[in-house]
Amino acid sequence: MRTSKAARLLAAGAALTALTLLSACDSGSDQHPEKEARASEAPLQPQVNRARVDVLPGMPPVEDPADIYSADRPGRLSPAVQGFPSRVYVPNTNSNTVTVIDPKAYKVIDTIPVGHQPQHVVPSWDLKTLWVNNDLGNSLTPIDPRTGKAGKPVDVHDPYNLYFTPDGKYAVVMASMDRQLVFRDAHTMKVVKAVPVSCYGVNHADFSVDGRYFIVSCEFSGEVLKVDTAKMKVIRQEKLPFHGAMPQDVKISPDGKRFYIADMMADGMWILDGDKFTRPTFLATGKGAHGLYISRDSREMYISNRGEGTISVFDFAQNRLTKKWRLPGGGSPDMGGVSADGKVLWLSGRYNSEVYAIDTRTGTQLARIKVGSGPHGLAVYPQPGRYSLGHTGIFR
């Protein structure tokens, strides 16, 4: 979530109104999701299905339709990243820097000056470049993950977040304030097509199993979009059924049947059938639900609850929350990623100028590392996977 533009003030006002309404209204109201411990749909039943998926032309074939994250197992590093040192790259939105952490030593080893208000560090589709999204600087700073050195910035307007189409052809810039999805050449970043949107605050996304569409969250108007990848066209648009909704991160389930959308004002996540695009169900997780991260074995998803300093753990097979970890002394866990071996969850502390390292087996805090001001979309790199769909690291 951005913090330095006029729209933030408007969003804050809307958020206060939403909280007031939430406390005043009956929790069973159609406008306010029920705060349950379980999702309302039937539990997922993992099925082994090796049937061929008719994917977007040019997209790598799906290894396992029953688990689209099968290529993300520990040790399955692509040849493209062999020899890259393991690092955590932290964009500090208020300091205009990227802090580089050695994850083995839990120590800051470098600070890289970048453009104005860096929001996310995004691995490129071909895994060879990390792109720093300098939102107010209207540029992308490339970092070579082999050397850790920054290159010459590329002019890109309003790059709040960045994704890549599954065929590797296009980068998709989430131009939040411009109210556009901008398709650009994935290598040169030249504009191919700018798609206007009628919602406010496009920010996060994830792609369907076959890559033919993707779901986008609209932070400031509480909406979600369905976008046809090949046609570069918004084909569906719906408002979430919660007054004052503020959707954030988006992730698809391992079997590809559902999309999960974190909502920091509803304090949980929406569960959406992307194919049918019907009314979503809701699962309460914690105050300020923000980031969503899949475990290396595809069994669990970690949900960062920024407003209460906790991480909820969702079990896909059981279709429910099974654990909640609390950061000692509190904090503001935001965006991040899982280590290559799956043992550590790394999250930025958005309002505390720090980064948290959390043991994924026990929920124990392993380290709390001071960084610059306003740390946001950090990237753990390299990670397993054949290619990147963007954000802080969505790998297939």
C-alpha cells in the first residue's frame, strides 16, 4: 500500500468510515463478512491429475495441474540462477534505497540508492534481473542478482507493482494512480498497450493455471478485475461485498481452483472462483491482512496480518487456519517471500523500519533486522522455479 500521495488520505478516510460501520452493524449483515474460523466452502481434496492443460500460447507447459507450484520445491533452482548468491532485497519507500541482507548471517551487507519511493523488488520472467519499482520516481532500477549491482534506470511511469505474462512476452505495470494496466515489452519495457481501468488503486495480481487470464485487486475502490491475458482486456469487474474493502495481495491455490485475496480492512481474505467469477466467500485471518505466501511443499499459505503483528497459517487440504504466530514485541509484517529451502519466511516491517525472519516450522522469530524507512515489497532471491510472474516472486 502506498503512503505518500493524496489518494492515501482519501483511502484513510474511507478506512475510518469502514471501521465505524463495521463496529456499528450486525456481523451477519450482507455488507460485512462473518468472522469465522473456517472458510465456508468444502475442503480441497488434492487430486493427482496429469492431464495436459491448454495453456496460453508460448507459455511453458504446466508440470502438474494438481499442483501448479510443483516447480518451486527446495533445490529446484533454474540453471539461469545457478551461482547467484542468496540475498534478501528490501525496498525502503521513504529512504529511496534497497537494503541487501545476507540471509545466512542475518546481516545487512549493502545499501543501494535507487529512485523515488521504491515499492517492490520484482524478479524478471527470465530470472536474470531484479526490477526495483520506483513509483514516484517513474522508473525501474535493474539489479544484477549475480553481482548485486544496480544498472541504469529505465523510464516507466507510475510503476507501483510489476508482473509478467506467463509466456514471457510482456511486463504488466500496475499503474495505480494512472488507473491503467500497462503492457510493456518484457525486455525493453517499451509500451505495447495501455489498458484504462475504471477502478482505483490496481496493485496486486496472479494468473490462472493456463495463463489465459489474471485476477487484479483494486485497493482504493474495493474491487477485483478479471483480465484476458492475450487480448489485454478487462473482461469482468466486481465490487467486494464489504463496505470499505481494501484488497491487497492475490494468490492462486495449488490446484488452481481458487484465488485468495487479502483484505486489510476486512481483516482477512476473500476466496474467489476465478473461472466462474462468482461472489467470493470470506475467511477472517487477522487485523490488516496483507501478504500471501505459499510454502515450499504447497501445503500451506502464510498470511501477514500487518495491523496486529501476526502471521496466520492456512492449510489448503483442510481449508482452514491451523496456526497463528505472533511477533514478539509486535510489528507490522507486510510483503516478502519464503527462502529457497522453505525454512524461513521473510517479511518487511512496514512501519517499524525492520525485517523479520520467521521459522516456517515453529513460527519462531529468528531475526529482526533494522533497515531503511518504510520497507515494503522485499524479494528473497534466488528461489526455485522455472520462470517468474513478478511481484516479490511468484514462481511456476
